[in-house]
Amino acid sequence: MSGLLGVRLLLLWGSACFWLLGLAQGALVISGYHGAPQETRGAARSLQKRSANEATVEVYSVTVDCTVTSRFAHTVMTTKALNKANSSQEIFFEVELPKTAFITNFSMEIEGQVYVGEVKEKEKAKKQYEKAVSSGQTAGLVKVSGRKMEKFSVSVNIAGNSNVTFILTYEELLQRKLGQYEILIRVKPKQLVQDFQIVTNIYEPQGISYVDTHATFLSNELLPLVEKTVTDKKAHISFSPTIEQQRKCLGCDGTLIDGDFVIKYDVNRAKSLGDIQIVNGYFVHFFAPPDLPRVPKNVVFVIDRSGSMSGRKMAQTREALLVILKDLHEDDHFALIQFDHNIDSWKDSLTKATQENVSEAMVYVQNIKDLGGTNINDAVLRGVNMLVKDRQEKKLPERSIDMIILLTDGMPNYGESNPLKIQENVRSAIGGNMSLFCLGFGDDVDYSFLDVMSKQNKGLARRIYEGSDATLQLQGFYEEVSSPLLSEVDLRYPDNAVDFLTTNNFNQLFNGSEIVVAGRLIDNDLDNFLVEVFGQGFQEDFKVQGQASTVDWDAMYPDEEYIFGDFTERLWAYLTIQQLMEKSKSGAPDEKDNATAKALDMSLHYSFVTPLTSMVVTKPDTEDGPDTPFIADKLTEEQRQQAERVAHGFASSPTYIHSYHKSPTYFGKKIKWSHSQITSKRRVSAVKMSQSQTGGGPPAPAGPNPETSVDGDPHVIIELPDREDALCFNINNKPGTIFNLVRDPKSGILVNGQIIGDKKIPPDGKINTYFWRFGIVHQTLGVRLEVSTRDISVFQDGKLVKLLWSDAASLKGPNVDLSLTKDHSLTVTLKDSVKFVILLHKVWEKHPYHRDYLGFYTLDSHLLSPSVHGLLGQFYHGIEYEVTDLRPGEVPEKPDATMYVKGQELNVTRGWQRDFRGDVKNGENVPCWFIHNNGTGILDGDATDYIVYGLFKTV
């Protein structure tokens, strides 16, 4: 595809978000250039030529169509785009979907030809993947996207004046949590779309008790556009704003549609037996009886206080525990155990949750301090023994539920440290008599170890993500398990009537949750289809039975053309595969192999993309020959954690991990990586930060868009806040050099910056340089600013306004607004366009070497045109890169890796640069991939290509 314009159409769904970005000619588009020559030097000087050849792709239709039938959601996302140029262009399609969903179909229609995905065994698909990677291309790999989502992408070459239609389908069983089901649709168009609509239809034969719809972006003007019609057994929700209604402001191209569209609902629950639905030879049984009294619980909290829990983690744990203790019911019993290499208990036995005891426990919790190693084995066994002893001594209510909640953030490294031996010890001690819930805090914990250990002991594991909301995550998990209603729940069906039954024995039923069982009918004779449910309740055993009957969908929904009639079979298959995958991790060796084989067969039969399968789409040939196939995978939770661990501390998030190798140690903690097979892809799209200021500093990030800045001595940081990842490089040249930072020929915006050196040569002989002066021009608006460490000058309409940094001022004009925080920062807002924030770094005036200097930050860069360029501007609208081969570097805590970017192979180093937005004096260390030699390889051309010879001169 040599000589073609590289244009990326990025469509993120959610599920769905999407946007269109233009990349300059010569920029790399993953899996699409096929060895096209890469521009190097002189790239900056060819900006005018590039902007003249700017490509145009129009996304004219975007539709999200979700059908929920008895909790089983079937979502189809369709996008149509037109290449309006006369030449071929590369278009990228990226999809974001819930991590609990299975992709079932992906297709592309190009010039009347349909290319349909095929689900294959992962090992077979991997061979195609490895072939693509070995040729330096990426074949549409799945990667992690936050806590709940995952993404996959595909690129395709589209001929001039041609259309392309992308269709993606996925399915999932909605889980009831805290008394409701949730459908999440993430929409981030980043542009206006002619035909945009979200349509959701919910069919629930039990009857719908309520439906709530909200979105983070709904203004008073958009709110009436959400249409919601709810009848007894059906709900219809739609949202389809026109282009004018999507506009952020009159006459501008920005869109208001930016955030999460959320639907929450629940169903009626009049029967204690639950709801049984039979369709086309398969049945599904939903069990969540109303009005059951809660069963008292006996809970032992086992809390990690090791050194790695220091600081924020420990503070958030204490805060969550204080709230949880307050929520204990007075008929509950509880105990507190804290551990590092030593084990300490609050009391020797469980204590009734009276107000007095809870108050005393809260004082104990407030004094938990972090230190030492991690002895998980002895800590959990202490909790088990405490429950066993109290049971034997009859200190606990006979009809009550025993549970242990373990919270840890690391690997066992003291006492028994072999995870398999710990699992064996715990399983033997518990003996099936209590539940173990494991909470893994952060990225360093061995989640697989906790997941298996909890499932072996009637519990489950949950990841607690590091962040400001970690306290709420801990409280939320506890709320889910705090009110048990039944224990030892057994759902029974006639042996001669059903086969291939999903799990029908459950350890507990918690308030707000739901038990789901599905199976295949041996025949359609339902006369003897008797259903029985047994369980242990608060005061007596629970027992209910009833006769199942079919649902007449045609009579229930006479006006619907029902096209999803096999939903019970697909729901059964989805549930069976999920449970087989769990058995493949926690069962006996022969059970693991058998479960894996069955799950693979069913995944292939029902075309589900699961951790055992991949979807392969063969793309149309290009003028250079056959194109690389697109491959969509499904990540396990362990692979997701590995991705985040590498992204947060050592590398960009891996998009596909083949295997784990022996773990090296960094920062005193073990991490795992696939030494040669970790592959990751990062996409920089636009720069957008919050428009509200806090404490006079620059605005804080709003949303997942990248943030680009130049500050310090001087260093450039391209941050991706949604991934907690960044790229960085330094710009070194002689004092007095002026660089072009931003140039947008279409809008007429220009930003140049001049560097200055130390007052004299320091003893180490190294002269530091900094930006001390910026020139900002908006030719269209006739605005010119000169900002230096001394003062600020504004020229407009032949008038000059001068401000001093010692002022605190706010100036509003027809074309430009200025907000000056005394001796701190200046915010420049250009009419209907970008914002810039300039930070002033004050240095002691008698310092023998250093001087005052400036930092430069860009806001709302998505409002600039696709032709924007410059030292910073080139990153506003897109760069693709991959990181692989993570390996030890010269400094132990700074590993090296190989980066593939713009057709080149670079050696990069994981390091830190300082971000001064929150603390203008000290800054905050930001982990990033450092590109050596003044950004060579990541920049278009060389850093010297951006040198200009006047503060208001162009390249």
C-alpha cells in the first residue's frame, strides 16, 4: 500500500465507542502498510503537502441493537463508513465489549463482498497470529480495557469512493447483583454521526418490576431524547439524537455524546419456586425467591498488613473495614486477624456483633499498621481453626453460615510459600464446612492462586483495583455476600426428563443475587417435569416444588417477529462453557483435561470466542498481496491482571499472552511476564483534560483520552490515563533554540517554544535546558501571545495587553480568554478551539545555576484538525506502537524492551518522568516508556526538523 494516505477509523463500542482520526501520510497504521517506506527526516517540513492531501472518511451510520431475552443479551453493533477520497485508505475498527461476553460473529462488507469471521481453536489461530507478529504486523489482538471491558481491533484497506460495513455480535448472560441487572453501553463518538441510535428491547416473561436508564453525558437537552416504553413483560429503550442535537456547541464539530449509557432493571418474583422457561427443547430455571429471612453469618476477616500494603492500600482497607463493621447485624459473629510474617488476632474466638463489641473492634482496626512479610498459609489456617473450635464448643448459632474473607495484595513469601501446598492445607482444614472469599488487592497479587483456592472452598475471588474507589470496591463486595438467605441449595429435576444439566448445587444464595440452572430436555413430554428446590434457611429447611410448563412466546408477544428463539439453548451453552472453564482450573487433573476438551468442543460448535478459541477474519487482498488475518481472542482474568501489572509497572498492556515464565523480581516484588511473547498495542487519539481548575493548578484529566505535555529539562510525556501508561522522551539542544510544538494549518494555530540554559556550567559539566518562552498565534482570530518567565503579552486588533506573573487576573475577549493564577499558571482558551495551560516554575533567584522555567500542557486537542503537527501536535491524533521482549536493563528497576513503531524497531527503557500538574514544585513520577536519542523513531523525522528561527515563525 505504498504511497497511500494512512487514515484510521477507530470505532470503539460497548459496550461501544468509536471515533475517526486522520494520520499524516507516512504514519504507521497497524497491519496495513505492508512494508511501506517510513518518512524520517524532513517530515515536519512537509506539513503543508500532507495537509493538502488530507484523506476523508465519513462515518454515516452507527447502530447499537441489544435484545435481552430472559437475562440473555444479544447485541449487534453495525457501523457504516464511506471513503470519500479517490485513493485507498486504511480504516481501523476497534471494539470494546464486556469481559463477561462472548463474541459470536464479526463480519465486514466491502464493495458487495462479505468477509465473515470463523471461530477456530486458539492454538491453530495462534500460528497465524505468530506469523503476523514475525512480519512486524499486528493481527487485531484483544487487549484489556479497564476493569469491565476488553477491546479488539481490525484494520482494512478500502478503495476510493467505496463503502465498508462492520458488524459485530456478542452474547452474555446478565448477572443479578444487588437486586438488579445492568446493561452498559459506552459511547464516545468523538465526531458527529448522521444516523446514530441505541436501541434496546428487554423481554422478561416474569414481568418487569422497574427499568432505569441514565447516561453520564445526558444534559437537559438530551434527556428527552431517551425514549422508554415499559409494559408488563417488555421494555423498549431508544436514543437517537440528530446531528444538531449531538453538537457540543453551535457550529462546532464536537459531540456531546461522550460517556456511559446504562440500563438497569429487575423482574417480578412472585413464586418461591422461581421461574422456569422451556423453549425449543431446552430449559432455564431462574431462582431468587422473595421475602426470605437472612441467615446469620460467622465471618472471620483475615487482613494482610505486610509492607506492600503500606500507605494508601492500608488506609483504604481500614476505612472499608470500619464501614463493614458498622453494617454487621447483631446476630452475626465476627473475628479479626491481621498478618504479615506474624499472625495477630483481635480475640481468640469469634465475638457477637453487639454495638459495644463493634465499637471496640473499630478501635483495633484503626491501629492496624503495615510491616513485614506475607504469611497467608498460617493466617488463613488461624481463621479456619477459630471457626472450627467455636463450632465444636457450640459458641455459634446452629443455623448460621461460616465464612472467611481474606484480603491480600501480594505473594506468600513467609512460612509456607508454595501456592499449591497452601491450597492443599486450606482445603484439608476447611473440609467443605465453610466458605473462603479471597480479595486480591492490586496488580502484584497472584490472582490465579486466590481464585482456585476460593473455588475449592465454596467461595469466589474478586480483584480489588488500586484507585481512589478501592474502599468502595471492598464495601461493594462485602455487600454482595453480607446477607445469606439459604445455604446448601439443591435444585432437582427428573432424571429421565433432562440431561446435560449445568451446575445445580450451590453453597449459598445471597440477597440480591440469583441462581441460574439450564439443561436439555430428553423429550418434550412435560407432564412429569417436576422441579424441586431444597436449602437450609434461617429457622427451618427450605423446600418447594412445582410443575414446569412451556412459555407461549407468540401469545405473550403477539406483535413481535420473534427471531431469537434459540436463546435457551445458547444460554445453556454459555453457562456450561463458563462452568467448564472453572472446573478446568480447580478440579482434579483428569477433571481439568475433560472439562477443557468439552469447553473447546462447545465453543467451536456454538461459535463462541472463549479463552480456548479465537475468531479469524480473512481480509481482502491489497495491491501488495494477501493481507494479514484479523484474530480476536478472549483473555482470562489472569491474563487481564498480567496485562495491567505490566502496564502499570513495567510495560504497556499485553494484548495476548501465550505463557508465563519464571518471575524476576523488581522493587522487592515478584512479577510475571512472557519473556519474548508479551505484545502490546497503544493508541494515542486526542488530548482532553477537565476544564475545571483545582487549587489554581492545571485542569485534571477527564476521561480516558491521552494527555500530552512538555516540562522540566525539557521532557515530553504522552500519557494514557485509562491505561496508566505513557511514552516519554527528552529534547536536548543548545540554549536559544526555538522548536515548533504545534502547527495546525487548517485552523491557523501555531505554538513555538524557546529553550534557555543554566546560568553557568555546573560542576558536573552538564548544562540543563528548559523552555522559558512560548509564542502562541491564532492567525484566523488575529490573536498573538508571548508568554515568558517574566511576563505575558497579548496582541489583538493592534492593541497590546501586558500581564505580570505576580498578578491574579481573568480576561475575557471575543476570541480569547485568559485565566492567570498568581505565580503559578496561565490558561489560554481560544474561541471554539483548543486550550493551553502554561505552568511557571519559580527557582530561588540566588540559585547558582538554575533559572525560572515554563511547562506547557494541551487541553481539548481533539478540536484541532487532523492535519495538526509539530513536536507535540503530531501525537494529538494518533500513533500506533507495540512493545515486546521485556528484559532486564542496565538498572534493575528499569527494564528494557523492544518497541515496534513507524516501521522501526527501537530499544526502549521503562523509567519515570515528572508530571507537575498536581504539584508544581516537586511533581509526580509517571512511569513511561522512554525513547532514547531525542525521541528518534517515534517522531516524524528528527527533533532538529522542528527548529524554527523566530518565536512566531513557521517551519
